[in-house]
Amino acid sequence: MRKDIQPGLRVAVVQKHEQKTGVLTEGLVKRVLTNSQSHPHGIKVQLMDGIVGRVKKILA
């Protein structure tokens, strides 16, 4: 859910070109790009290093 994802949160995302392989990239959320409260493929975020992907896991 979008409400669970805030800037600064450590997450694992899947990038568009990695969707078939499912390779995850970890990073800190810079901003949330999805406007709706939920999305079937995950909330889209931009990480601090500029990578854009859909959140698959929220990390501790």
C-alpha cells in the first residue's frame, strides 16, 4: 500500500527491464511515483540513486 512507503525507507524494487527475471535492487526511497493507494504490480518509486522501480519488499 502507498501509505506504507515513505521517503527514506529502505526497499527492494524490480526495475522495468528486470521484470521477467525478477532481479531486485535495494535502495532508499527518494519519492513515491504512484498516485493511487495500491497497484497490482507494486508501488512505483524513485530511489536516491535515480533508479525507478516497483516495490516488492520493504526492508528493515
